[in-house]
Amino acid sequence: MSLNSNIFSDFIRLSCNKGVNFLLPARCIVTGEIVESSEMLSPDAWAMLTFIGSPLCDCCGMPFDVFEGGEEVQDMMCSLCLDHPPAYENARAALRYDEESRSLLLAYKHGDKTHMALPFSQWMLNAGQDMLDSADLIVPVPLHWMRLVKRRYNQAALLAQCLSKKINIPSDTTRLKRVKATQSQGHMALKDRQKNVKSAFVIGDKDMHFFKEKRIVLVDDVYTTGSTVNECAKTLLKAEAKSVQVLTVARTVYL
């Protein structure tokens, strides 16, 4: 194709994109205000959502609200991670799971608002840039097939696929399977959650080699107690994954 043809094609593509943006402008997923791109938030939305930043637990990513001596403390771990080290290497989340983020995630998870995966994945990329830079593979927390049929999509798999496209790292949505139809964990205590997901995930014998020596980023929508992602991490490490790190849109913060 000639240079002039390439220039003409680029002009047509740009014109079409401008036309679509004019007719269907991108809107903030929180407030509905018009923004420059679908991954952006309006100023009002920024004021409503609470993004997680330092200082936080080096292991699970729990944010600390208190500074010692007025300075940020390095190499910190929360008491839970010190007492019960998880199977995964570390975990990070973009948002605090509160009333504002909860309404968004429920709409995404149960309200067919699948377009939200795109901005969510950008926020996750910002929160987990370091782990994604060294990752070999992105793996979503799987749904049991009965729940997948009922919901029609796996919200974690959509996030994994969006991240994969953004950073050109492969995702795998089939080899880690949930074989136990676990109960909803919304109101369960930590020990009950751990019992609920025990032995819930498997990797078939023929797929074990696929994860060997791979640095894996495990993706989900919300980190609550970490029981589900920890059980997934154990399963992946049994398949001789080199490491497992966890990345979610939001996480519960215990005060």
C-alpha cells in the first residue's frame, strides 16, 4: 500500500472515530457526565471514589491510615499477614470497597454493565503496574459452571481479558477451574469463608505443565478476606507456578 493510501486510511479512521464520539460521547461510569474517554472519571466521580495509595501492607495491600512519626513506614505488614502468611506473594487493589464503589461493582457483576470492565482494568493497571510488568500470565478467579450459566459472564475473566489487551500479556480463562459450587460468601466470617472454598479449585493433570515456572497475576473484582484468591493461589502453586500475585478492582478495608 502506498504512503498516500495509508494517509487516506488514517484520515478515514480518524474521521469515523470523531463521528462516533460526537454521536455517542464517552461518559463517566459514576456520574454519567461526558468525558474525553470511557476510561476517564469526571471531577465529581474522583471526589466520590477512594483510590488506595501508600502506606499499605506490603503483602495483602491493606491500606494503613496512620503514619509513624509523620513519615511513611517502609516494609510494613499487617498483623493478619504476619500471623497467617498467605500463599500468594502480594495483593493490590485500586479502590476501597465502600458504598460508592460497591454500587459500581454490583452493577458490573449483576447488572450486565460489562462495559465497566474497560475503566476498571485501567484502574487495576495503575494499582498493579509493578506486578504486571513482571508477569507471564493473567488468570481470573473462575466461576462454577452453574453460576456462569446463570450470570452469563465471568466478571473476573472480562477484567483479565481487558488487562491482557492493554499490556500484551496472555490471559488464560479455562485451565483453572472451580469444581465446587460454593455458597455466597457475602456475610460469612473468615473461617467460614476458608472452609467454603477449600478444595473448590482444580487444574487438570494435562494442564499442570502450562503453569510451571510462570509468574501469574490472579484477577478478581473484589478482595474481601482473601480466602478465595488464597485458595486459587494454592492450586496454581501446586502446578509449580513460580509466583502468584493478586490484583482486584477493590478491597475491603478493616478499621
